[in-house]
Amino acid sequence: MRQAMDPSFLIILALAFGAMWLMTSRTRKQQRAAADFRANLEVGQEVMTGSGLYGTVVEVEDDVITLESTPGNRTRWIRAAIAKVVEPPVAGTTDDEAELAEGEATVEGDRVIAVPDDLSTMPATREDEDPDKK
């Protein structure tokens, strides 16, 4: 005699197959997107490598990308080592950031704390703290 196959087993098998297909299609889509951006790298773009090095693309030749991390410091990387394109920071400052740029204040929470640029605004030292007198 032959036993009939249990329909719950088929449902579980179909769900497992569906989950595997969804996971692999998502991975393929991510890999395709990464390959597309690597294929379209251009001179002047800011990028980050898989190991965390930030640099500017200065030369693209076949499968080798030359990055400049600091002026005059160039390194060569294989195209697959480039992890992502880094967007430049957005320009624009608030009033607190403008004060920080001048070196006159530091923001701590909601308070602005004055920080002197040099020692000319600091009070003179007390005489009893003079290290030469003992």
C-alpha cells in the first residue's frame, strides 16, 4: 500500500523555498547595485574602501583605482575594494557653529561656554603658586 503525502509537509517545504528565494534575491540585488556603482567610479569622487580608508579618486584604469587620502599621498586599490561613495558634508552653519568656527565659544547642551583663544585674556597667576619660591 502506498501512503498519501501529508499536505502540511508540502506547505512547510514551499515556505522554506520561498524564504530562501527572497533572501538570495535581496543579496543579488545588493551585489548588482554595488557592482554598478563601482563600474561608474569617476575622478573626483570621495569614496571609502572596505577597510575604512577615505580618499578621492584621482585615476581610474581598468580594474585599478588610484586614491588620494591626503595631498600627495596616493595609493592604488582594486576596484572591488571600494565599499561606498561618500557624500560631501552639507554646507551651512548655525549661529552656534559660527561661534565655534571663530574659536570663541563651545556649546555644551543648551549653554554656550566662552573659551579664550590665547592666554592674553587669562588672569595673572597668584604669587604663592610661583614654582621658584619655596
